[in-house]
Amino acid sequence: MTSGTPVRQAVILAGGQGSRLKPYTDTVPKVMIEIAGRCIIDHQLDWLAEAGVTDVVVSAGHLSEVLLAHLDTRELPVRVRTVVEDQPLGRGGGLKYAGTQLPAPDEGWYALNGDIWTRFDLRAMTAYHLERQAVATIALARPRMPWGVVELDELGRVTDFVESPPSPYPINAGVYVFSPRILDLLPDVGDHERTTFPSLAKERLLAGYPIETYWRAIDTAKDLTEAAKELAALRQTLGD
């Protein structure tokens, strides 16, 4: 992966059970949950295509046959290959297994958690990744906190109440840019956030890319309801 080289391939992790989204996930996998009339995975595939991606490997698990049927009946904007783990490999192992199925092993790739609804400039994130000569770059979000906060002056007097402000701490947004050598560093089984990423951070080979646009992880029914309201408000603001 060199300067000016576009990222043309990606992995979507779509094998989660989605237990906190029941009963929705009793009949469809988490990535097929609809928000504002669109499945999460349909949104993600369109977003990747807009960024220049041509090939996507989807790592499926829970209700994989339902996901396969959905993908087979849709006119897809990219070439999609679906793989299913014979046994649970964990998120890091799942990334490695799916990553080995990409068509160009000597090129970089994107990876997305299958429950993420966002849209920002992936090409800009790739440029950021290359400028820092990182092995991996993590998108960083600052989601709004679920409670209000109180602001104080230097004497401890209340000056304001702020409802659901953005978190002061960035979090892993579940969107990555990887250089080709990441495949040698991901675990065969286990979580990359506990193994690969800490090791890369110690070597200063892990970058963090702040995103300022809309981001939401769909983990619970409340997230689903709030995301639909937020997207409706965004569309009204943009006049869409």
C-alpha cells in the first residue's frame, strides 16, 4: 500500500448474534436490521462502493443463510464473497480469516463492524493512514453521552446544564484501514483489540482518525429507535 494507491477491497464482520437486539435478530442477522427503510449492510456496501471499493468479503455467522439470500436478490454495487466460520474465531480471528479471502493480498483494505451506521470520507482516512505510515488506522467517534452534564465555574457554582453532550473521550468506531502486513499480526483466534492493536500502539504503528460526521453503533433496540429519529432529522436538515 503506497501513496496514491486507492483501497479497492474490504471486509465486513457480519457474524454477531445480536442478542441485545432480540426479537429483531430472531429472524434476520444484525446487519440486515433496517433503519429508515434500509438494511445496515446495504448502506455499508453503497458507502464502500462510493469510496472506490470493488470487492468485499462478508464474514457471516448467525443466520448466514438469510444474509446470503438477501445478497443474492439485490443488485450489488460491488463484488461480494461471503465466508462462514466453521467455529467462532473471535473478532480478530474473523478479520484474519476473511482478510485471507480478499482478492489482492498485497494491497491494503478496509474493515467494518457490521453494526455501524456512518458515512464519512474513507479516501481521506486512507490518506491519513498513509501519511502516518501506519499498519492500522482506527476511525474514532465521540458519541453523545446518554445523560446530561452539569458545568461548574472555578468556585463550584453551577453555570449550565448540557443535555447529552459528546463524550470527551474518542472511542473505536469499528471502521479500519489496514496495510497488507496486518494479516501476519492478527490472531488466528481472539480479539485484535486485546492483542494486535496494543502491540502496534507500542511500536507507534497504530493511528487514530477522528470523524466528525454522524456515527452510531446499533447494539440495542434503543439504538435502533434513536438512529431512525436522528437520520430523519438529518435528512430534514439537509433538505433530502
